[in-house]
Amino acid sequence: MTKRQAVTNRIDQPPDQPSPPPCEACSGDGGTVVDTSSDGVTRESWKSCGSCHGTGTR
């Protein structure tokens, strides 16, 4: 479980309920880090999953 999933589950669901199944497109991560680094400058940004809209769940 990623840190993002742990925070999402804690906020969105009571602890006694099972977590919803993970998104198949992003494997439950909610998106990916996009690296656009060049010329020695590091640039990373978050791109939310289009299938689950960044929730990481179906």
C-alpha cells in the first residue's frame, strides 16, 4: 500500500470497512510521476490516472 492509498483510505472510509478494489489502469497508485528534467534541472510532476481520476480505486 502506498502512502497516498493509506491517507485516502483513512479519510474516505471507516477503518472497519474493506478497501475498494484498486484501479487496474494505475495499479492503485492514482497516477504516475512525469519526469521532464533537462539540462541539469530536475522537474517532476504528478499526472493523475484518467481511469480512476486519481483515486486509485475502481
